[in-house]
Amino acid sequence: DLVRVTKNSGMAMFGIGLSTAPVGQRINEAAEQAMNSPFLDVDISISKGVLLSIQGGKDLMLEEAATALDLVKKRVGEKTEIIMGTSLDYSMNGKVQILILATGVKTKYDVRPGPGKGYGEDIDSVS
């Protein structure tokens, strides 16, 4: 799934959300946190692909995963391929974590490969 979403898709950025709110609120909170994460500082509506990972405890409900998928679908474009997966971690009872990997996005930051500040210097000497 990861290769399918990232292959030939350009830049990828991710966002993470974690919620301990009550069932019925936590999935919305975690999804909004993930989509508005400072790591995901891009407009995901133009993304080519999205990998949506939902993790929770044994209390994670199928309808919560469906809600998260619907929230992401509303934010991305119609042609965006979304692959969703869920996993259970018994240590996460009462919690939900969402990871979004959006590919084919554009960022305001210069991330071109090549020499930049500190290129070729030891990491200790870069300010």
C-alpha cells in the first residue's frame, strides 16, 4: 500500500492526530488534528494519494474508522486515491491515533536536492 501511494507521486507529507476523548468525539478530534498537523503543512485537497492509518485499542469501532475515512474524503480531491488501514493495540484502549500520509502535494518550503546551508559540513558545525 505504501509503495502504491508513493510511487511516482512527488512530495509526501504526513500528519498525526491522537485523541483520548469519549467514543463519538475522539475520531473527529484525531482526524482534525492529523489533517491540521504542523507536519502536514500543505493543502491536501490537491494530493494524488493518501494513506490513512487508524490505530486504537480493542474499543475501536468500525464506524469510527468509516467516519475518519469520510472526513478525509471531504478534504481531498475526488481523484485522490485513499488507502485505509486499521490496527489494534491493546495498550491504546480509550485512545485513537490517526496518521495521514499525503502524496503529490506542494509545499511552500524549498526542498530541492542539492547544496544548501551546511552542505558538506559536519553536523556539529551547522548553525
